[in-house]
Amino acid sequence: LTTEVIADESGWDVVYSDGACKGNGKVGSVAGIGVWWGTNDSRYALVTLVPPPSTQRCNRNLAERCPGGQTNNRAELIAIVRVLETTPHTKKPLLIKTDSKYSISCFREWMPKWLRNNFKSSTGEPVKNAPLIRYLSALLDQRAREGQKYVKGHAGIEGNEGADYCANQGAVLPQEPERDWDVLVDDLQNVTAELSIKPEALPTAGPSQAELEEYAAGLADDDELLAELAAG
């Protein structure tokens, strides 16, 4: 993960993510996720993954219903998941801007500890949203360089306002079932394993042992070489 202070963003692909939840913590709450690249941005056209059925395009950005549990923190994390799932890998590093301090803390403070202690809290209890966060971590591992930056919410920042708008639009879309995060982690790791060929499995262009022995058997010894040189 990148925790550096990013002053110059000109060399980065910058995207805003947001989660929204109406009635957070209450029965009947509804949550949505938003991803905002910019007005009339064309990046969505490059996406090869098929979005969930209840996806709307906000000027080629994403507005989706949060699957599973309807909470603000889950929506914030899943918005970042959707950024990573739908953004093609390019030479530019990816910078995700969010107004979620919870998400930033997950990246910079808690996730390294959770990965070491098998996602247990300080009290020994399982971390909330652990399967989701494991999948998020696996997606991050696929990126050569990725950063996160906190931005103040509802402060007139166009990208944040756009992501917030999309998230609120997503919250009123039809309900989506929970995704199987553990299966998604396994699938991602299997793909990674298939793409990572071990050095000993690589074909070699050199001669085999049998070919070397046959070649050695045909070589002249020192006396034969001296005789040939003298005759020449």
C-alpha cells in the first residue's frame, strides 16, 4: 500500500469513491456505492468486467446498491472494491480519494495488523467485515502501485460530490444479495497462481543432459587435437 504524501497528482489516475446509507444502524437502512472519475469520463468503456445488474451509469461512473448488509462502512469499502474491480491496469498508478476515515484507517493502520493476526481485534474477536477486507487486500496486491487520499466530505469538491451523488442514487436501486467474498479471494488467488509460472517450470533453450553427453563423446582428445594442428 502507498502511504506517501502525494503532492503532484499529474502522473496518477485519480478516482473518487463514496458510500451512502440512509438510516445507518437502523432497521430498514439502505446503502449505495458511488465511483466518480469525472463528467463524461470515458474510462467506463474500457471496463471488461460485467457490473452487477442493478448498475446505473452516472456519466460513465458507477452507482450501485450495496450488496448484503446495509451500513455506511460496508458501502465505503465496497465502493473501493468496485474501483479496483473495474479499473483496467495501466502504467499510471491509481489514486483513490475518499471521505471515509474508516477506509483510510483500514488501509494504513489496521489491515497490516489484521493480516498478521488472522483478522482478530484487540479483544480477540473476529474483525467486522473480515471476508470483505480480505478480498479488498487481495485486489490491492494485484496493483503495482496504488494510493489513498482522504478528502473532506460535502466540502464542494467536485469528485467527492459526484461520488456522493452516485452513492445516493445506488441506495435506491433494487436490493443485491451478499457476495461470497471468500470465493472471490480464492478465484483471485487462482488466477494469480496461473499467471505466476515458477522458474523451474519454464522451458529452457539450452541442450539437455543427454545432448551434452552425446556432444562430449564426439569431442577429440588433446592428442588428437595436437595431431590435427601438426598436420595442418
